Amino acid sequence: MLSSDEFERSQRQNVQERRAFIKRWAEYVRTHDDEEWSRQQNKLIDSRLQSANEMARDGDTDPVAFAKAREQRDSDQG
């Protein structure tokens, strides 16, 4: 288990990484036309959905267990 200092440091790093990503994405969106970045987003979303569907089909995931784990994680962070 992380100490409170380690947890806070991890959280700060996470926030910094997210902000940096948002800035890079905003710059990309500003410098590329809508059709290009929209097409790329669609590919990403479609691939994530395909992976999730394949995992569910192959029995690699239990949607109910996944939802419970997510809810538990969120309540632990909350």
C-alpha cells in the first residue's frame, strides 16, 4: 500500500500527465483538419469496442464483475 506522501506524489504526477496530454491533443486538433482527427478518434474508439466485445465473447471478462470493481475503485477514491 502507498504511503500518503507517495499517493499524493502519484496523484500530482497523474494530473500533470493528463494536462500535458490535453495540451498536446488541443494543439493537434488546432493544427489538423476535423476530418483527419475525427477519423483517428473513430479508429481508436472502434478498436476499444472491438477488444471489449472480443473479450466478452471469449469469456475473458464478466461485465457484472467489471462494473462492481469499477464502482469499488470509484468509492475507494471518492
